[in-house]
Amino acid sequence: MHSPTNPFLELLRLWIERTADAPRAAWFREMLGAVAEARSGQVLIQAIGFAPRKLGKADLALTADDFLAADRTRPGFDPTGLSIDQAARIGFVLASHRDDASFAETVEHLYQTADLGELVAYYRGLAIFPAPERLIARAAEGVRSAIKPVFEAVAHRNPYPREQFDRNAWNQMVLKALFIGSTLSLIQGLDERANPELARMLIDYAHERWSAGRAVSPELWRCVGPFADDRASCDLEQLIAAGTESERLAAALALQACPQPRAREILAQHPLLGKAVEAKELTWTSIEDPNRARI
């Protein structure tokens, strides 16, 4: 049988064989070897199609050491919530790699013919697929999807967008997350890739929502704060004074990140919030925590 040499494939094999019982693990090993040695793509398609039936759909049994190993092997690789059939499908695709050009063609064909479960697996696989620069257009197609699980397979817990998307694609992804009600907190590189153009887009989006009588996610201000201009500062001043509890906390965090003197003046008018931010008692991951003490 073919022995995996790809470090990502080896990790997936380890996790799958630990999670599956002996007959299922044996099937996976057999199919992995068959895909690696196949001269046509039909074996790959069959292996992918049978993965849920043969292996089930349980989440992988991962330990803290597994997450450390994932990040050591590929910084940012986060297998949280990866099911055994998703891991197997990603593994089969990895095993099919011969060269970058043919691999990109194979993956594109798989995307075009995939059902929803396969799409989610393939988009999660972007984190560890070879030839990432050849898959940018396909990844961008994923974040244009109106299907939330597909969008989040690209956008969440995935280092691919942070590393491969240009500014326009990145900004559109962040805006799309808010538009479909998806959290921003699971987007890797959210703070590092924030930019003035994105901040302006988000302010415009917030005003459109308010004009239509709709709420705005407090997370939006995370990408605005570092680049807040006078218009944004006025919005944050109103939120911290009269917004919901989550909006007030988000406004305080955004103002803390803003380099403008006006931001310091606004925060000074709300000393309890200002002190909580300074002491790091308040963070973007804590503002929606129902157990957090009210400030």
C-alpha cells in the first residue's frame, strides 16, 4: 500500500484511524492507497462519494496535542469541528496530488460537481491543499456563496483567505460575513488585515442598516476602530452613550483602538468602560458572553 508522505495527509490519517473502528479504518487505508496509485480520477470520485457511508459523520476525536500538531505542521490550520468524512475527503484529495497544475484542475472539477457536504470539505481543505495560488478564484467563489456553511468553510478557522486574498476580496468577505449573519471572530487575520477602505465600507453598511431600521452587529466596529474618522467617531460616541450593552462595549473597544485624540476624549466620558478596556477586562471575544458582568 502507498505510504503517505504529505505531513497533512499523515495527520488526517492518524486522526481518522483513531476515530474509526478497525473495519472502517481499514477501508480508509485501502482507499487512500488506491487513490494515490490510480491513473484516473474515477477512484478518487468513488472514494469521496463513499466516505460518509463507510466512515460515518462523527467529529474527529481530537486532543489538545492534535491542535498543537496541526498548527506546527501548518500555522493557522485549525481542525475544530472537522468530521471524519470531511477529513477523509480532504485526505483523498491530497492523496491524488501528482503535480500542482493537474491538482488544480482536479480540484476545480470536484468543486463543480460537488454536493453541499463535499463543498464544505473541499473549502476546509484549502488550508492544506497544495498549489494555493492556483485556487484563489475558487476560494473567492466560495465566499460569494449564499449558503452559510459553504461561506464559513472558507472564511472561518482558515488561514487561506488571510494569506491569499487581495484587499478587495478580503474586504468583500468581511462585509459578506456581516450580511449573512456570520461571526467575524472566527476569521483568521481579522485585525491584521483591517484597512481604511474596509472601515469605510462597514460604516456605509451600518448606516444603510440603521436607515432600514435594522440592527448592526457589534463586531462590525472591530474593523472600524483603528481607522475611525470623524464620521465613525460620531457613530461610536452615540453608541457608547445610548446603545445596547453589547454596542456600548464594542464602541469602547473600537475607541480604544482609534489613534485619534477625539477617541480618548469620548472614552474619558465613560470611565468605567475606559478602565475595563485598559485593564483588558473587556475583549472582542467577551462582549457577547452572557456570563460577563455588566459594566
